[in-house]
Amino acid sequence: MKLKEIFQKQIQRFEHNQNKILSTTFNKGDVICGLSSNLGHDKAYCILKDGEILEHIELERHDRIKGSNRNHLRLLYENCKYIDEITHVVSIFPYELSVVQNEEEKESYEKLCKRNSNFIAPLQFSHQLSHAAHAYYSSNFNESLIVSFDGSGEKSYHEVEYFGIFAGEANKIESIYSHQPDLFILDENISVIAQLLDYDTNTLIRSFGRMYEIPSGALGFNYFQVGSVMGMAAYGSPKYVDHLMEIEELMTRPITPRLELLDNPFFKKISLYGAMRDLVLKEEFYGTNQLSSFIESTLLEINEKDKLSRKKITQLSNLATVAASSGDFPYDVASSVQKIFEDNLVRLVQLALEIKPLKNICFTGGCALNCLAIHRIREDFPDLNIYIPPVPYDAGLCLGAAQYLWHHIFGQEKSAKNYNFSAYMGGQYNLKEIEQSFSEHNHLVKKRAKNEDVIDLLLKQKIIAVFGGKSESGRRALGNRSILADPRNGEMKDRLNYQVKHRHWFRPFAPSILEEEVSSWFENPCVSPYMSTVLKFRPDKGSKVPAVNHPDGTARLQTVSENDNKWYYHFLKIWFEKSGVPIILNTSFNDSEPICETPRDAFLCFNKTKIDYLYFYEFNLLICRKQ
């Protein structure tokens, strides 16, 4: 089939999907299944009934691969108890085109269709719209701007968006601005053409995600480690802003044609990204003196493929050469990237407010995880009420698609509530499953313990992993799959980084704090139930909890209320009484892997780290090693 015919077929599929959405009707008791697109990362599925999320399952928690792009359909088929009840299936573009490219997923898809015919041809919504829907419908706002920004995402079968601005009112969402390249057929070749809009888009970077992703690669971090680079920013100075902006066009070039990517669930990284990453990683092997010539020859190789200008090659060569000779370089680059990111986000918010001046704003998309940038928005726009959902990255797309169908298409009311949307949407495990996993580890012992006993151990500077209830959806552990420690101990940060998390020394740790105590400890206080907000400690407070106080005097905090997590709230209350501080150090229960999901994961992580105790709080069960 010629490319032009394929493209025309894509248009027809898109129109058919839109007509199907318009004709979809709602019946009481309907069950909605939200699915990730098969072309992407952070795959997940969710089940929604009567407007409530019954479960949200992230593939990475089960196959133990960060940001997993593997077969989430098999996970759904084998684990979901609601399959036979599902009446509507929704997904993200382009679902049909990609599913047939992977034989394993195709087999799982066919099994689902045979068991429940509603899986045939799911309704499909756009990437940025689904992000926006999860943010707005999870918030307590009845009217809000919504900014969705990430690397990129499909708007349809033939269009890609890098970011979008939406407005939510009552139960409806509308797009009010998008900056996108359109894909056209020209002489049987697909060309990517950037569409210039009325607003001066030259003042904005094209892709917030790629602006961060590519320099991160240059510093030796992979696709899912940009958080490490964000952590480095506090230790550097933004001295390379001008240099980075000169090559910004290279960093954010339009992605390669959509049809060339269908065999690969990830967008192929542009060759420059891989080359820059490899150069820094090769420094140890080549040595500083030889690295410069290696860079030059490698970049000339890239030039043959990508037709880069000689000027750009020289700029990149100089940038990488500095990396080999300056110990401060990676921190200064990180700081520079962060400044560019923040400055552009400020411009994007200004644009949103020019279009529709509202007091509420939601941020979503993978880039909403950049809590330093959100902190900048809080400082520059103090009158804005800000909300970030628990799963702003791609694992939340299935949630947004399901929520959009329920509210926007079915017209179901977005009810006002005085509590936070629950992030605890994952699996829950019983005592039998815990005992089964425990029986596989003869070197461990168990005993009965209460919260007070565990807190006494924390006061003795022990590191405790806690496990119970439904697992948290999202990147942050919020008390159900957490590692806890005493934040008053300044040495605890290094101990955790080196002996438990096995990660870079500069990575910070977060405080969990009783919600009612936030104003006593932080400036410009606000609620942060999903650990998505950075606040500055009050001058007399940060020194009391050095293990969670970042060098700039800030912390990415989790506020805890009784409605959010009853067990964790009362645990913190006892900790406050015994320690004198309403804050505890909380980091995710994992070690260079996804957050622990099952009891088996918990025991494996406990065994390979220097965590002192493992506490299954629902059953008052404490695990430790034999003496």
C-alpha cells in the first residue's frame, strides 16, 4: 500500500472514531476501561464505574521495568476481575494502527475481543486532551485553565502536539491553544511541517520534554532519569543558557515521520541525543586528552547522516569538550536547562492567562513532574491556585480518557468535594500472600509490632520500609509503599543514597508532613497530597530536618490529612508526639527499579538493601534479619 493511501486511511479511521464517540450512549451501571496506546511508554490500564476509579494498574509495577512499553493487554487479561462487566473501552491515538505491529500484544488483544466484544475498536482520544482530562477531573476546581506539556503526543492518526492549553468548566473541557506540527503527504513522502500560529511561537521552545531529555542524555542519564538532572540543578549556576539556546533547534527538531516508528513502541531518539550521551559516558575510557578528537570525528559522522551545519557541530563539540574538563560542568548545564525550562513555562502560563484569565490552573503531562518549575510559577503568579494530578505522566492517559468519556461525553456531573482525589488506586494484598512470600526467605524472622514500636525504631535511627493498603499510582510513594527515616539526622541522606537507593549523592529526599502543620514550617503554604510541590522552609525550620532540606532551602513535600491516608496520618501524629517534629523522611520503596507493588517485590528489595526493618502495617507484622 502506498504511503498516500495509508495516510488517507488514517483520516478515514479518525473520522470514523469521531462519529463513534458522538453516537456513544450511557446506561446506568456502565463500566469504562481506559487503556494506554500501544505506541508509547509507561503503559497502564484503569477501570471506572459510576465516576469512581476502581483500579489503576501500571505495567512497570508488575514487569519491574521502569516506564515499561511492553504488553499491558496481557496484564489486563490475566489480572483484571472486571473484564466481563466492561461496557466501554477508551484509549489514546493511535491504538488500532500500532496493536497489529506486535504479535504478543495482538494475541492478547484478540483474547480480550473474544471475551468481551467491546474491546473491538476502542474509542480514541488525543494525548494532550487525555492528560488535561485527568488533571481537571481529578481536581476540586469547577473552572480552570489546564496546561499539558511533555515531549510530544498524538492528536490524531496524523498530527502530533508538543503542548496544549485547555479550559475546563463544570463537566466540559475545550482546547483553547495548541502548538503542533502537522504531517502531510508530499510526493509519497511524509514531511513534518511546523504550523505557525497567531501567537509568536518563536518565544517558546517547541518541546519542553525534549529540551530536558537531550541534555540529560549528554550528561549520561537515560530517558527516565531526567529527575536526577533536576536534582543537580541546585548545585550549579545557569551559565550555559545562551549556549544551550543556540543549539535548541537541534535539541527539539520535529520527530521523524510517524509511519517509520510503528515497529518501535518508543519514538526513536534522534542520533544527536545518543551521540552526546555516549560521548560523556566514554570519557572514562578515552581520557580527557583524547575525548576532544573522538567528539570531532563522531560529530562529523553524524553530519553525514543528519546534514548538520558545521557551526552546530563546532558548538556541540565545544560543549562536550567542556564536559570532559570541568567538574562543575554537569551541574551548571543542569541549572541552565532548568532555567530555560522555567522561563519558557512562565511564558506559556502568560499565554494561557492572556487567552482566558482564570484564577485556577492545572499542570499535567510528564513535564509537570518538574516541581522546581511549578515552584517558580507559584512565586511568579502568587494569585494562581495550582493543581497537579497524581499521575501527570503517560501512565495517567488511560485515566484521563476514561474520565473524559464519563464527564464530557456522557455529561456526568463533576461533583464538588472537600477532599483530595485518591492516589491509592493500585493493588492490595492479603496476609496469605505476605506469608507465602515470607516463607521463601529462611534468613528472616517476623514478630508482632504496633505503630509505636516502629516509631521507637525510627527514633533509634533505623530505616523502615512500610507496606500496606492499595499501592499508590504515580511516581511518588505516599505512605503505602514507602521507606521512612528520621529527617533530623543529617547523615541519613547519604546513608539512604549509598546503602539503600544506590543512586547519586545529590539526589534529595522528601518530607511527609501533617497537613495542619505546613504553615508553621514552610513559606507560602499549600496542600501537596501527591508530593508534587516544592516549598521553601521557614528560616528557623530547615536546619531541624537537614535530611530533607535541599541546598536552596526547599523541599518537595507531601502533606498528609486523615482523608488522604488514615493510617499514615495517625502514624505521623504519633511520630510528632515522640520526636517533636511533624515531618518524617519519606522515599519510595524501591532500589533502582519501579516502586514495590507486591509482597514478593517488598521482600526482594528488603534483601538487597540495608533497610533495617520491613513493616506490613495492616497486619502489625514486622520483618527483620536473623541476628
